[in-house]
Amino acid sequence: MPQRELLEKSEISLLLDTYDDIFSDFDPRSYTKRALSGDFLEAAQHATRETKEGALELHLLLPRKQREKREEVVIKQRLNQHFRKHAFQLEHQIKHTLHQGILITLLGFLFMLIAGLVIFRNPDSFKTQFLRILLEPSGWFMVWFGLDKIFYGTREVKTNLDFYKKMVKAELVFDTY
């Protein structure tokens, strides 16, 4: 099949010179353990950015003389393993950030509640005024910081998670050009 038809047929195609283009140049281990190339991951992420979540086909195109079926099976397993691992880690990171944001926000409200109670019980004392001066700004800061973590602290992580979720579901196809 001509290269142009192949490129138009598939949703996403990445041209490779060899299988090594998928992996880090600095990692000499076998394909089963080798780290993936940052360039490969960046290219895949860029190529999948506009695709919808769901069934996705990623065509990895190599010259005919470079292809080896046994290697492709191992590489597909390694890629799938990498994508699953990172999707799990990012999901865990998002949950951790959300829990942290909720906890900080609640602590901020608690600080403000304590400041209010201290003022209510003894409004004229120096100790009371000092505690209020400490607790109120601390409470406000913690509330805003916690809410920032909840609403904005996971944006970039969610973008990466979307990519890894897409790749976990993607069908990886080796083809020739």
C-alpha cells in the first residue's frame, strides 16, 4: 500500500527509522525493560491531542526491512505496560492532590472558626487579639490555597492522564512504509 494511502487511512501514524526510535538512546537494556524515548512520547501525545477518547489506532510505520514480528510483540507489551503504569500513577497523583486540597481547605475553615470562637469568648484580651491576628489570615490563606489545589492543581496532570488513558485503549499497529 502506498505511503500516502496508509497515512490517510489511519487516525495516527508515526514514522520510525527503527524500533530504537521508540526507546531512550541512553538505556541499553532489552525492549522489555527499556525506558521510552521522551521524543516518542511527545510525538504520540501531540498526535493524539485532537482525538476523542475511545477506540484509537496508532500506526507505527517502519521500513519493510527493519520489521521483525517477534520484536513487535515485545514492544507492544512494553508500550502497553508503560501506558498503564503511568495512567495509574497519574490517577493516584490527582486523588492525592484533591485530598490534600480538601484537607487544607477544611483546616483553613477550622482556623477561622477558632478565631471566631476566641473573639466571641473574650474580645478585649491581648491574647485573644493576638490569636485572631494569627488565625484569621492563616485560615483565609489555607482556604484559598486548598481551593486552588482542588480546582487548578490537577490541570496539567489531567492532560497527561487523558493521553495515557487514550494510549491504554489504543490499538498499536506496526506497518511498513
